[in-house]
Amino acid sequence: MKTTLMAAAALALAAGPALAQTQGVSKDEIVLGSIQDLSGPIAAFGKQVRLGMMLRVDEVNEQGGINGRKIKLLVEDSKYDPRNAVLAAQKLVNQDKIFAMVGHIGTAQNMAAMPVQFQKNVLNFFPVTAAREMYDPFHKLKYSFAATYYDQMKIMVPKLAKEKGAKKICTMYQDDEFGLEVKRGAEDGLKAAGMSLAVETSYKRGATDFASQMQKLASEQCDMVVLGTIIRETIGGIATAKRLGFNPTFIGSSAAYTDLIHKLGGPGMNGFYAAMSVQNPYTDEASQPIRFWANKYKTKFNEDPTVFSVYGYSAIDAFLRAAGKAGNNLTTDSFIKAMDGMTIPPDIFGSAEMTFTATKRLGSNASRLSQIQDGRWKVISEYVKIDTTAK
């Protein structure tokens, strides 16, 4: 009897480190966390990401889960405030004991929350932001899917400038790190192609009047304008230009690739280009698989899906692929090992193939272009990617 007890105690001690590594994983459940803006300035996006994630979680759980484990998804509200993101991360990591943080929205919010996660060996998986910091500098717990704003512009601005025969390329950008990343990407891409940004103008975050900026670009006779803008500023900037009779080619980043541009901006937004990857899922889309998915989403949640719904759905789907590959003994280490040899093929939404290795934590830097035509986004180019081996 004494020997049996000693053996049991030794087994428990030996299992201790393994149990510590598998926070959020039990015999029949994997607990995931996500932080969204559910009541702040981009609450519409946060809600859409959450619903997309819920759809994929419900699908896999209806099929019995992954290796016999159901997925439990816990979502906290950051109100798009980094301080709230830290509090949310502390709750999810320390109280709810999540295995991984999936699809957390916002650059500053992710930057604030990651130290809390990493202290407890909790992954930051497929955050919904196109910032370079999501994979660089390298950390074993970081995995990112979104081609960065910098790469998008570096690829697409010179490509479109050549196609349009643009003679004077200018920019209007938000005077913060986001806007600067858009400008830097455009600048470096044009320089490599033997061109340059001729004129630049900026605005403070929260601005609503873009008359002086557009008057400046119009007086300089710019025939192409790179917009480092998000939603309201994209619509306001283009509408102001149209009122001035100023009609250059406008191009923005994926931050402006949302159905809200044409829904809120109306016909005046026709002709606007944006870098993007996954296709906006219209319920009457010509592609039958997208149409089927979009209507399934609408039936479940009683609203149309958006590209942010797809980001949430795809983030969970990618997690499930790696968790399935990791096998029954799911730990942070086994998940990392599975991801570091992972290839994720293009999906029904037309996303680029993603590959991950022990040193490559951005799935793909490929980007393509969409244009608003007749009040909806239409994909107009194939993928182009930066050759990172040619450095």
C-alpha cells in the first residue's frame, strides 16, 4: 500500500510541469480567449469578429470537437482601450485559464496584452491587426496572418501607379503610427520602382474636415492619392475631393477595406481602390460557397457578414487545424510544433496560402486589390507578394 501511494505521488509530481503547460486544456475541452471592442469606437468590427469566431466554434462542436475536445470561447470587451485590454487579458489568462488568445483586435491593445499572456505561456494567435509588431520582433508565442499595411502599400501603390500611368503621386495620411506605416510602404515601393511621393499632407486622428488637405492636393494637380485613412476619413476625404471637382485615383490599405465605405459613403465612393486579401462575403455573391456561407451566417445571427466576420471565422479555423495536427497530447509546445510546419491552403474567401516555420510567424505578406464598382467591392487583381529572400 505504501509503495502504491509513493508511486502515485511520484506520478503526480512528474505530471506537474505537463499540467502547467496545458492551461486551458482538459480531457474534453479547450478554452480559448479573445478580446474585442464590443462597446467602443470600432464596436461594429469587434462584434463581427466575435460572431465569425462563434460560427466556426459552433460548427466544430456540432461535429464533436477536435480530438474529442469541445471548444469553449470566452470574449472580453476592451472598448478599444489598451488599459482595458490589459485587464481583459489578466482575467482571461489568470482567472479563466485560457490556452490561447485568438483574434484579438487592435494594434495598441495587442501590444498591451501580450506581456500578460507571454508571462503565462499563452499564445497570441492571428490578431486582427496588420501591424508588423504582431510577428516582429520574433517571439515563439506570436502567429500573425495579416499582410502588413507597410507591405500592402509597398506592393500595390507602384503596381497601380504604373497601370494608371500616374504622373504625380501624393498622399494624405493619419498623423500616427498607422498612417505613417501606410506612407512608408508607399514611399519605399515607389522608390524601388523609380518613382516618388510628390506631395504629402496629414490630419490628426479624429479630424472630420479635410478641405485644406484636399485643396492642397488638388492645387498640386495630383493624379493619384494614397490614403492612410480608416473609415470616416476615407469617406470624408474622397467626398471633399469630389465637391472640389478633384478626381484622382484613390487607393487605401486594408484598414479601409470594409463594406461601410460604400454603405455610408454612397455612389461617391465608386472607383476607390483598397489593398486586401479575403473577399467581402456578400449574401448574393456569385461564388456559391461564399454565398452559402454568408447566408448561413445571416440565418444564425440575423445580420449580413462582413470581411471582419471572415477574419474571426478564419482565425478559429486555423487554430483548429493546428490543434488537430498536435494530436491528443495538446500542449503549448505541441501546438507550436504543429504550427511551425503548417501550410494553410487558400479558402473559399480567396485568402492567400499561408506557411509557417520555426522562424517565420507571418503566414503571408501577399496582397491584392479590390475596387468599389456599382456600390460593392470587386476583386480586380491577383495576389502579389514581396520576395523576402531577396534581401
